[in-house]
Amino acid sequence: MIKEKIGSKIKELRLKNKLSQEKLALLSNLDRTYIASVENGKRNISIVNLEKIIIALDTTLENFFKGL
């Protein structure tokens, strides 16, 4: 359940920032297929990679987890 919630939040913020999965992957120095699998709740994301994505999405940990 938590994997799906985190994935949905990443996708929500990515779309809000008008980023493609490929652009988010480039900004966070991760692979596009990794971003896709995280967004779909198929992969456990490490704290380090979550931090990279949050930075690429130009948000904070606090804002990311608000309402999650």
C-alpha cells in the first residue's frame, strides 16, 4: 500500500510540474523505467532515490509526505 501511495504522489507532482518520466529521470539521475516502476507501485524505492526525486520535483520531504 505504501509503495502505491508514494508512487502516486511522485506521479501527481511530476504531472503538476509538467515533467515527463524521462525528464524526471534525467533530473534525478535515475532510469526512466525505474521512475515508471516506482510510480506504478511495483518497486521499493530507497530513501536515497526518493530524495533525488523529491529534489528533482523541487519540493521538500515535508511537503512530499503531507497528506500521504
